[in-house]
Amino acid sequence: MDKIFNVIIENDSDGFYVSRVPSLNGCHTQAKSLDQLLERTKEVIELCLEVEDNSYNRNEFIGVQRVAVSV
């Protein structure tokens, strides 16, 4: 049975794509291309599930909001 995870992908200041999986603590990776990032993300999810003994937070995705703050 497949498990489905929400993945947040951002582009950092060095040009790397960075993904993180909010429902798995510490589950993140990076790569130079999106194809490579998705492959690495699947691998890191599998590793995190092994370490966490197949337990994870079953959060429901609601959406993404950008917020501007004056500093």
C-alpha cells in the first residue's frame, strides 16, 4: 500500500532545490534539479519511515500562504 506525503519544495539562495516533509520530523533533502530532488525525496522518506518505525504525523494539507512582514 502506498503512503502519500505532502512535500514542500523551495529554491535556496545557492540555487539548490530543497524539499522537506512536514509529517516526518527531520525529513529533508536537496538537489540541483527537480528530477533529482524528487528521487532523493522518495529515498529520504523511506529512510525516515525506517527510523521512525513507520510512524508519522497524519497532517491534512490545507494550503500555502505567503505573508509579507515589514522589517
